[in-house]
Amino acid sequence: MTRNLAVRTVLFAVLSMQACQRAAPARAASAATPAGSHQAADGSACAANARPANLDFTLRDMSGKKRSLESYKGKVLLVDFWATWCGPCKMEIPGFVELYDKYKSQGFEILGLLTLDRVSNVPAFATQFKMAYPILDATDRDDVQDAFGPLIGLPTSFLISRDGRICRTHIGYAPKERFDREIQALLAF
């Protein structure tokens, strides 16, 4: 991974955490689209011109087993780039755990793509946060990051429709309620 991305991510994480602490109550009450969230102009589940997601990658899970991202095609997929040291990531993950439990049986899946971090940090973190969804190692995988990015900070999350299009992008913290609405719309789509 490039040093430039690491520097930008650390700077973004610090600024994002400060902004989240100041703006969380206002954001939760607001129905306005946050910066970094791409929505269809007509409010639909996914813009007609949404770009296809490149899922042509194989990454290792926390036990070292290879997992193909293509195996998740046909599901509503949340791809979350995160790290154990990332404050806004720690704010989002409990909501992701709830949403995963709520919608998994309806064809929803989350892939937590670890980046800018060591895999050895994950087991204790995943246990503490009760992360039952797949966590894959994307550290030093510029090809994966470039396929979704460029990533300018953490967390960065992408909601992908069953037909494989990137329908929403969230850069930085976004509240669970926003993800919940977007997931429901994509499951019904």
C-alpha cells in the first residue's frame, strides 16, 4: 500500500472522528444526504447508471482460508474497508452487527475488508465487537482498494445490489439507520 494512502487515511480518520463527535446528533436527525453518500437523484434504491462492482478477487479470511468475493454475487452486499485502530469504524461496527443479524436470512451479506492493519489485531477485536460476518485481509492489496476506490479514508463502505452495481458509497461514519434504509431498499429492489 502506498504511504500516501496511509497518511491520507490517518488524517481523514482524525478529522472524521472529530466531526463525528460534533455532528452525530445532527446527522441522525437529518434526512439530508451526507457527503460521500451517492444516491439516485430520484431517491430509488440504485441509480440507473451505477457502476458495476469488481468482485474478481480472492482474499484470505481470518483463519487463512481463501474466499472469492465473486461467491457473494446475487446478494445485497456491504463491503466495508476498516481497521481496528479506526475510531469511526468502531462506531459503525455495532450497527453492522445488528444489521447483519437482521437481514442475513434475506440475502444480505457483509464483508469486512481489513486494511492498514495487522491480521493479528483482529481476533480480539472481532470477539469484543461480536463480528460474526466474514472479515477478509485486504491490507497491502492496492488492486482491491483501487477497484473500489480510490479510498481516501476509513471507514469506507459500499452497498452493492444483487445485480452487482455499487449503489451507495459512504466515506467516514454513517449511522446505522441510514444503512438500514438503504439495505431495505436494495433487498426489495
